[in-house]
Amino acid sequence: MHHFTYLNDSMFCEEVAVAEIAREVGTPFYLYSTATLTQHFKAFDSAFADIPHITCFAAKACSNIAILRLFGSLGGGTDIVSGGELFRARSAGVDPKRIVYSGVGKTAEEIRYALETGILMFNAESEQELNLIQAVAAEMNVMAPVSFRVNPDVDPKTHAYISTGLAKNKFGIPIESAIEVYRLAKQMANIEVVGVSCHIGSQLTQVAPFVESLAKVKLFIGMLKDAGITIAYLDLGGGLGIQYKDEEPPHPEAYGQAIKKELAGLDCTLILEPGRVIVGNAGVLITKVLYTKEGKKKFIIVDAGMNDLARPSLYDAHHSIQAVTNPGREKVVADVVGPICETGDFLAREKQVPAAVSDDLLAVMSAGAYGFSMSSNYNSRPRVAEVLVKHDQFHVIRAREEYETLIQGEMIPDFLKER
Ligand code: LLP
């Protein structure tokens, strides 16, 4: 369910015509719907309403501070994986006690920053990281709340690049040996062991792998209890998939039911780190057709490229492409490509797309998750604007970058100034 619909053959985001926004802010731009974001957040969060839980939105999926603030205002928190994301969450006004810090490579500076902020907990991923957290916390004379991410060796049945819970993946501590690190942590003067965490992958379209990993984690929590270690939080990560094309992922309600059933009897607060399922279908990328070309193949050349939306190039991901006006128009099989000097620069490859000509606007659908947040300045292209619609109003929540932004921080050393 989303709020990008047609009225009189013209695409609207809630009550605002997309073409109107394009006229005012130029193209390309990311466009998000407040109603869709809110509805998706609430649908997910309410699936766990009857048990103690915190929905910590995974900032990496869409990290604009307006979006983080929206979820904060709905009672959610943030799952961060870097000092930069912590800075964003703080700038958005997210309650530190609703921030969890995941990730396999935290630095001493990032750990210090998180301890100063007073976050809810670190999800530590190795013994070496534990040692560093202890050292930094000792130096600051504070207690560090730590949970460990265990790797349950479960196949999430998703794209290899975004599978994280297999023994061959770099993430977490093997569940068979994780008890050792808990024992160590318990002895440490500045570590408070508070939880267990687990995240097996992204864009999962079945509940079975979630349930399988939860069953393993539950056994592990039993072992911890026998060893005299009780935990307050169980963090199940994110990963619930969305429909890009013909996938049929479980509804958050069904996901919630399955988790709660498996969870029964565990006395702890559940932490969830959804990203894609909340923002994926709440955002689109609007781009303008520059040219069309036809040789052996048809090409539609648009003003957005792989630097603006990396998913098609990186994962061969499918994003449906719709015409912003006259959606009933003829379809053609074509490549929709960007201006970047790489053959891998495409938004759609040999797909049925609207027959579009110069100046037509196209909407690249389901681009809200890992769209803007993975964008770059490659080919020295200023990053695009982000726009948030609420009812009949639209708000620029990130200005289009200027050429000046591109060279910010760059310097010509003196020896090159002499000629
Ligand atoms: N928690 C942790 C520890 C994670 O690593 C991730 C995603 C999430 C939560 C959120 O997962 P989600 O609910 O969004 O599936 N760039 C890729 C996705 C990478 C996901 C990385 N980790 C893509 O565009 O498909």
C-alpha cells in the first residue's frame, strides 16, 4: 500500500501532483510520502503492540534527519552503524535510549561518541571489539551496555550480497562459541551485558528463516541463563522484504505473529531494526528523459544514474518504472540508462517500460530504501534533492547539492600553486 496514485492520468504523491514538484525543484529527486511512511511504521510497530518492544528504524535504509525524526515522533528509535548515523539520529532528536549501535567495525572514536550520548546498547560482533569497548568505557569511567550479535548459520534465501546470517558471512560471533565471549564480558569492570542480537539478512520473503534463527537464539539464551547470565533485550535485527515486482513477502502482522509465537516464555524487551519494509515503497526516484536512441536496442537516457540509485547496477535489482503522466501509454522493451560513463549504469535493463520521449518524467518505484542513502558523487554529479509530501504540501528535506559542494574540503597544495 502506498500513496503514489494517478488522478486524471497524472501521478500524485498524496495530494500533490508529481509534475508540479518537478517543475519547482527540478529533476532528479527522491520523493517520499509521509502518509505511507507513517502507515508502514505503524503497521510494523503495532504487530508487536502486545509485548514490550522498541522499533529502531535502520537508518542506513534512508537516513535523512526528517525521516528519522518522523519515526522518533511515532515512538520509534534508530538502529545505527556508524558515528555519522549517530550524529544524524541525534540531529533528528531521537531519544538516545532508543538508539542501538550495530556493525562489525566500530572505531574507538565512534564508541566514545556513543558512550557520551548514552545509547541503549552496542551490538558487539567480536571479542576484540568487546576489549575496545571495555578500554574506552574504563577511560571514560562509565559502564557500557553491550549485547552480542550471534551468527546462527541460517540461510535467509536472499541475494548473496545481503545475506548476513550464514557462517561464511563476516557478521556476528558463531552461536556455538558465543557463550565464551559472554563469560568474558561478565568479568569486565565497565561492561554491562544487556542482550543478544541477531540479523540474518535483508529482503527476506519468507518467515521460516526468521523463525529458524529465533529458535536457535532462544536455545542460546537458555544456555546463558544456565550460566547465570540473564538478558534484558533480544534484538532480532531487520530484514523483512517488500514487493518490488512479484515477490510475496509476509505482511508485518504475520511476521509479528510468527515471531511472538516462537518467543513465548522469554522475558525480555524485543528490539526490531526494520529498514526496507518501512521506507522501500514509501519513496520513488523521479527522473526526466533526456534522449532516446535506437540501434540494435532501444535506450531511454534519463538524468538519474547509478550514482543516484545503485541497486540495479549493484544487485541487478528490479525497480518498476512508471510514466508520471499518461500511464496508459504504450510499453516498449528498453534499457533505461543514466548519464554515467559505464555500461553498468542502468536503472532498468531489457524491461517493459513506458514508451517515453525527451522531457517525459519517469518514476522509479520502490526506491525509498537504500536509494538516496547509497547515492554518491560519482562522475562529479551533485547529489539530488529529497522531497517529503504531507497531504497537499511538499517540503524539500535535502537541497540538491551545488557544484561548490563537490569540492568542499578539497585543497590545492602550495607547490601546485606556483607555476
Ligand atoms: N539491522 C542490521 C544489523 C542490518 O545490517 C540491516 C541491513 C538492517 C537492520 C535493516 O535491514 P532491512 O530491514 O532494511 O532489510 N543495500 C542493500 C541492503 C543492505 C542491508 C544491510 N543491512 C539493498 O539495497 O538491498
